[in-house]
Amino acid sequence: MNKTLILNSKQIQQKINRLAYEIVENNYNEKEIIVAGIANNGFILAKKIVAVLNKISIIKTKLIEIKIDKKNPLSTEIKLTITEKELQNMVIILVDDVLNSGKTLIFGAKQFLSSPIKRLTTVILVDRGHNLYPIKADYVGLSLSTTLKENITVEMNKKGKEAVYLS
């Protein structure tokens, strides 16, 4: 199957930098925010965003991971690396790599709705625009029109070798 490079490592880092600046612009009054990455690539992306946020802002950031079965989110319990009490009155930034149907993002967001949070926003590296659920990306690295048969692959495991492919 043919793969077309959409974003290389340098371009991904530029997107991450821009996303971090947008987050700071929209949260400049906050003392602390929680950045929640959906495992696996969403969490890696969240870590990279937090690294930039810590360089460019005095806003304290807390990084957490959301473990979810992306194919069948109701099959197992969704786990957070934070207590419900720690979420109270906090700004939550939910991060994932690709927004396809919105299923993973909406189930990830659901975890925060039982706590009295201040605000919930979402960050996506690549938005395909095929939403089937009533959730959107507030911060988007790249909007890419694709067919339903096409696939987006994000590789983020090796520093300097990050890439986004269309196949």
C-alpha cells in the first residue's frame, strides 16, 4: 500500500509549537492547567506540547494519561492517572493525534464530565473531518480532507523520526 508523507518531523514540531502558543493565548489567566493525552500517540503528543508550554509560559501544567480501548471504548474501564478531586475547577486540555469519527475523543472527554471542571478543550494534530459524534477539535494542527477509505498514520515513537502519512 502506498504511503504519502503529509508531515515530517520538523513540520510536526512547528504544529506543536503553534498549538502550544494557542493554548497559552487562550489560558493566560490560568495558574494551572491539566493536559490529558489519550494513550498512546495522544499522550506522546501531549508530552511534547507540555514541553513547549513549560518553555514559553509560566502556567503550571500537569500531564496525565487516559487509557482507553480506541476500537471499543465500552469494553474496558477508561483509566485516568489523576483523582477526581484533583480535577475540580481545573482547565482540561484533551489531546489526541487524529480526529476521525470523534468516538475516542468523546469517550475521553466523558471521563471529565462527572467532575466540576472549569473548562474542557481539545487538541488534535490531524483533523480528518469525518465526525460522527458531537465533538470538535478546538486546536488543530492540520485539517485534512480524506475519503473514508484513506487512512492517517501518525508515527511519534522516535525523536527526529516523527511523521504523518496518508495511505
